[in-house]
Amino acid sequence: MNFTPKNKVAILLQLLKDKIWKLDFRIQNIADIKPKLIQTNKVKNKTNKTISKRVRTTKNGKLMRMAQSTQHLVSRKSQRQMKNAGKTACIKKGMAKKYIKLV
């Protein structure tokens, strides 16, 4: 992109109107302005601590959670039921998309 004096002013005004770029000027001469354009950071979401504590990610990016029915009324459950419940379960794709945004 060729920066001529008229072109420079028009480009800088457009960028300031859009509020997308933050300008950092390196002025050597008044006639020779070299704008260094740095893209501003978008607003970051806070991590949802309840989900981050309950969900772990695998190397492949799957979300895993602990299986249900391991905490409450354990004395009534059989050993087989408890052994199967101790394993981790994979979160389905629809819910995983929502959880990834929160984590």
C-alpha cells in the first residue's frame, strides 16, 4: 500500500472512525509519518470456575466429566454400579460447544 500525504490522512481518519486499530506513530520528520498499526485486543470472557473445576480436556480436545451417582446414597449401590460410575464420561458435542465458551 502506497502512503502519499493525502492518502495517509484519509487512511488514518478511517481507522480512527472504525475504532479497530490503535495508532502508534514513529515520527522522524513531519512530512514522513510511518504509522505502526496494532490491532486492539477484544474483550475476553471470564472463565466459569464451576465448569472449569468439573470438566477436564483431553489431548484431542474432548471434554470429560466424572460419571454421575458416585456421591449420594452410596451405601445402597452395588459394587458393580460404583465401579462403572467411577469412570469418566465424555460430554456430548452440543453441550461441549457451550462449555468451551465458558472455559
